[in-house]
Amino acid sequence: MDRIVSCHDNKDFPNFWRKTNALNVKTGLPVSVDGVSEPASIANLFKNKFVIKSPLVLVDDRPEVQTSEHYHIRFTAKEVAETIRQMKRGKSPGHDSLSIEHLQHAGSHLPRVLSMFINFCIAHSYLPDALMKTIVVPIIKNNSGDASDANNYRPISLATVVAKVFDSMLDKQLSKHLSIHDAQFGFRAGLSTEAAILCVKHTVKYYTDRKTPVYACFLDLSKAFDLVSYGVLWKKLYEDTTMPDELIELFKYWYTHQDNAVRWAGSLSDSYRLECGVRQGGLTSPKLFSLYVNRLIGALSGSMVGCSIDGTFINNINYADDMVLLAPSISALRKLLHICENFAIAHGLKYNALKSELLVFPAGNKCYLNIPPVTLSGTRIKTVTKYKYLGHWLTATQTDDNDIERERRALAVRSNMIIRRFAACSKGVKLILFRAYCQSFYTCSLWCQFSQRAYSALRVQYNNAFRALLGLPRYCSASGMFAEARVDGFAAIRRKRIASLMARVRGSRNTILEVVGSRMDSPVYKHWVNVHVH
């Protein structure tokens, strides 16, 4: 046990998880899936399941870029070496059985060879077939579910290590040439899920304090990343970015010639190619998807309909494919939904009205029982009193008791796991584990309206977990035991989380966060100040 946690202390996470998982008895693959028992047949079964047909039939009529000896992009050996150094370790290898560790220990000559190879590929808009070959592995979604049900599996793609390096370098180029709307918070430096949730809560509180209700519609895009139409995506890369033509042509060649094969129990399915959708697990995929829906976000923000603060429209908040529409009236919400429906039809996307939900934040003590119907794709959207947005519970009463209870339950699961598995460890090891797994408190910096009962229950759960882990008496002093062990108490953790989020909000250049951070009368900001004052 001490050796396991020493890996965590040294930040050797691959060995930490490898040794920790070895403690568990792993179940093998099921004998059959959907009635099919042969491994090759099961692989082909998943292949047919993972192939998605594009609802759009578009022809890219842009002429091909002629190859030339003079091109705009050239990667140096130093850039390749830095990319290899920064890549995460412990990732599963592709069909070449090579991992990033092989490149990191291959010597100083390898980056020069790879830089020449990558530059040749860009100059000719060509990639070798072996580099584009991808192994797709079905991974079970719910371990407690039916392992023989094909619907209980999701795909993960294992690309070659050189393809990962190439993709990482292209991702840096995309960052330079893309201009994404500020209402998109997903996969962007300096932004997070906490920032997106903060904008939603701040906007709702701003309107309800002024006796105006807010209608929040949480939209669900079905398989959004898998339905990206290539023809539309290439057109957006040409028109909405400053990407050099050589890189766009390389993207086109990569996506149209990538070979995939599903692996199951050592057997491979027939190879297949994708008709639509960004590469699963690709580093450039989130940015390409953000570009794909960027015009929708711009159209919503430019419609001059919905919620706004100080002249800045905050009628939609996005984190990748998770979108929430904010409007002070049903008619305004319907106009925003109409924009979304038209965009989805033109871009081959599909909204799932059964999973989309409407949450009404009433103004004052008013009760909204007879809400006019709001439809999406002809189906009425269900009205709820609470919704879990990006892992944080939002309620119609704007209280945080539900979210605090969520975190209390999660803390109980994590602490019990540590207490049970690492009971024989030394005190130093237990303290390392406690800091790593029992001090996260996701979105605790956003809790500003809660009951003392819910708050105390989480604080007591935290204190009792520490006592049980170290074998301390049940009624020993909480402040004394934390001070002796040099571990932050619950109140100290909240102050640090609040200070961190406050600094990020006040220092952000995002226009929406600037509006939120500049309003000193915000209840969230007042709560932040009050926590630090007391």
C-alpha cells in the first residue's frame, strides 16, 4: 500500500492506477453480445453500430489546392520536441504498439526526423495509410448494467503515437487561427464549467431580483460530435478562420481517408470510414466542433432577444454541446429555439426534445402553474423544478442544498473507499490520499444560498471522514486535528476555492465574465466577500 501511494506522491499516476486496479478482480468479456458469440462477429456488430450516416449530402466544390514548393506552415524540430515533452503519459497505444514514452526516450535525433516528415505531409496534403489507421475499442458504460447489451458500450479510438503528436501540433495551429464566441466556455484556456455555471446563476439572480422571471431551456444535442458534416466543416474552415489552405487540405485528406477497425477479444472487424463526425479522442476535435456551432452562438447572441446585462446579451451559455437558453419571457424563448431548430436542420444536427428540459426561475413568490407550451422539433419540452447542469444542481428556488447534498454523498463514497482499501497504510500516505480525494468539493465556490443544515452535514461528513481515516476519537477537536496534521479544514478549502474563482473571473478577458465580475452588487460576489471577511 505504501508503494502504491508513493507513486501518487511522485505523480507517477500510470503506475498508481495500474497497481490500484490490480487490487480489484476484473470481470472478463461477455460470452456473447446481442446473441452473437464469435469475436470477429461481435467486432463487426459494433462496427455497424458505430458507423453513423450523415443526414446531409453536400459536395465540396472548392478546387483542390495545388502542391507547391512554397507553403506557409513549417514546424521546427524544437516545436516537435516540445510537443512530445508536453504530451500525457500512460495512454493506450494504437496498432503500432508504440506509446508516447517511446518518443520521449528516443533521443534528440527523432524530433528532427519527425519535423521533416510532418512538413512533407503538409506540403503535399498527404498522410501515410498506416498513420491514419485507428483501432476502436468498445468500452462498457455502466458496470452494473447488462454487459451483453451492445447499447451499453461506447467507442474509444486508439490512434498511432505519431498521429497524436501531429494532431497536437495541428491543435496549436487551430488555436492561433480560430475566433470562438465568448458564450462558448468549453475547451478554452482560462474558462471552466464553474465559470459557465456562474454566468447562468448570476444572470438568473440579476433578473429575479428585479421581479422578472427567467425561463432556462437546457438543450440536448443527440450525438453532436458524431454528426458534424465534413462539407460544412471544410467550408467553415475556409470562410470563418485564417487557417492556411495547406492545413485545411490536410484535415480533409485525414478525415476522408481514415481507416477504422473495431477490436474485440483480439479479433478485428472489417475496416470502415466515417461519413461524418469529428475524430473521437482527437485533440483538434473539440475546437473543430466549436467552430461548427460558432455561427449558432453568434446568431443567438446577435438576435437581441433574451436576457442581457449592461448591454451584453447573455441569452445562451455553452460548454461544448451543452447549451442553455435564457429568456425573460416565453415568446423570447420560442424565438431562440426557432434559431436553434433552423441551424440544426441546415447543419445536420438533431435536438432530442425528450431529454431537453425547461426550468422556470420565478420572480419573488409568484407561482407559475400554467406555463404556455414550449416545443422543440414539434415535441413539447418537459418543465422541471431542478436540473443538473454540468454536474451542478440548479433549482427553481435558487438554493444550493441539493448540490451540497450531491457533494456530501460523493465525499462519503470516496472517503469510505480510501478508509477500506488503505487501512494498513502509514499516516503520511493517508494524508496524501485524503488531500487528493476528499478535498475536491466541485462548485463549492458557487454555493451562496443554502440552509445551515445542509452546510453543516457536509462539514461534519468531511470531519468524520478524516477521523475515521486516521483512527481518531469521534469527538476530538476538528480544528486541533487538522492543525496537527497540517491539513486544511472545510472552511479553509472553501475560502481558497472562492479566492481562486474570483481571481479568474476578475482577470478574464471574456466579455460575459467581465460583465459578471464588474458588478459589485452581485449576490455571488457579496457572498464571496462575506466569506473572506468572516
